[in-house]
Amino acid sequence: MLTFTHRTALVTGAGRGIGKAIAEALARHGVAVICVSKSADSCGAVAAAINASGGKAKALAVDVADGAAIAKAVEELQKEFPAIDILVNNAGITRDGLLFRMSDADWNDVISTNLTSCFHFCKLVGRPMTRARYGRIVNIASVSGIMGNAGQANYSAAKAGMIGLTKTLAREFAGRSVTVNAVAPGFIKTDMTTEFVNNPEASAKILEAVPLKRFGEAADIANMTAYLCSEEAGYITGQVFTVDGGMAM
Ligand code: NAP
């Protein structure tokens, strides 16, 4: 069992997939979880299930690609939750295509949803953490941001950007005992990867590059993230943990 002493977490993209698994894992450890997603239905269902099973959760629908919406939402939240001790930047999208066919809109949507959102949340939620001299920030990057991936110029640039942001904020916040780490998933079975996982040819090709010869589960990412959010992980900062079945070693 990991230690969390009366902690509150904000998890973006908590409506489905990896973010849902992270929110549920933190809630099982007694953390009060603010579940953020784009649609009120998806974060609402996750928060309701956590509350129904004896945990504590609040749903919050925010478009994380909209900096002004994030600022308004965080300002409101801070009235109800003066201390948000844990921040998991997980919301993300893909708009894949080879560079010469990638539109400006596909570039901008991925950068604003996956990377600029992380900048806004770290700034707004990170400031009270530094004042409180305690905090855990985990940014969900990707092996695409480490290795690159043909067809994902926008996505791999956003994820590499998250890794740079993680390392810089780890240095900026270290004096205040706020740790900042990244988790870089490989291929995980979620809505984002359904088209590859359900395509026998595509999945066989992907699994050739995965030494453990299986796709990951959302729980594989949630387990690592929960550890990094726990009090036991207080001496770890500025690191990127690949959880990818050995793909990027
Ligand atoms: P997913 O199943 O598609 O879920 C994405 C979540 O992000 C949803 O809850 C969605 O909200 C939310 N979201 C997307 N755009 C948003 C926006 N503009 N505002 C607010 N919320 C938004 O994705 P996933 O596979 O769990 O991926 C989670 C993270 O892991 C992403 O950052 C992804 O890049 C990263 N990752 C995934 C894999 C993988 O193999 N799955 C691999 C590497 C990295 P709604 O529910 O409201 O739509």
C-alpha cells in the first residue's frame, strides 16, 4: 500500500482509458480526485463510480485546449479545494498524418491539447503547491516523444515538449519539495489505439517491436503513476519512466 496523507489530485483526461485508471487507482488509495475531461458525461460517470464505491471524486468538464477555460476552472476549484497536492496531466489526442499532409489545424490541435494544457495546469496548480512546499506532478508523455514515430510529427513534438517541460519544472520546483516526473507509455489498449489493436496485421507489426509481446493495459500506466504521486516517491524528480513492454530500451 502506498502512502497518501489526506491528498487531493486533479487528473486530466480522466473520463476514459489511462486517465480513468489513474483516477481510480488514486481513489483506491484514499485520494480525493478531481476528474477532468472534455465531455461532462465521461468524467461524470468516472466520478460517480468512484463515489459509489466509497471514494471521493468530483467531475469537471473543461476543454484543456482552452487556456482561459482552464484558468476559470482552476480559480473556481481552488475555492473548494484550497490544496491540490497532485496533478496528473494526461489528456491527449492524436491527429496522425505524414508531415507533408499534416494541416496547421492538426498541428495546433495536438500541441494545444497535449502540451500547452500541461503548461497552463502546471502554472496554475503548481503555484499553490510551491507555496505549500509539497506537490507531485506527473505528465503522461509517450515513447513517441522519445523515439519519434513516422506519421506523428505533431504528437511526438508535443510529447517531447512535455518531457522538456517536466525536466525544467523539476529543477524550478525542487527547492519547494514539489516533484515533477513523466511517464512515457508504449502501446496501451484504450480508445486511442483501438484501430491498431483490433487490426491483426497492424498489431502483429507493433508487437514485433515489443519484447514483452503484448499491448499494455491502462492499469500498467496507473500503477507507475500512483507510485510517483505517493509520498514514497519524494526523492524522485525530473525523470521519464517508460512503461512500454521494453519497446524503447
Ligand atoms: P483516450 O482513451 O482517447 O482518452 C483521452 C482522454 O482525454 C478522454 O477522457 C478525453 O476526454 C480527454 N481529452 C481529450 N481531449 C481533451 C480536451 N481538449 N479537453 C479535456 N479532455 C480531453 O486516450 P488514452 O489512450 O487513455 O491516452 C491518455 C494519455 O496517454 C494521452 O495523453 C495519450 O497521448 C497518452 N498515451 C497513450 C498511449 C496509448 O497507447 N493509449 C500511448 C502513449 C501515450 P473525453 O472522455 O471527454 O473525450
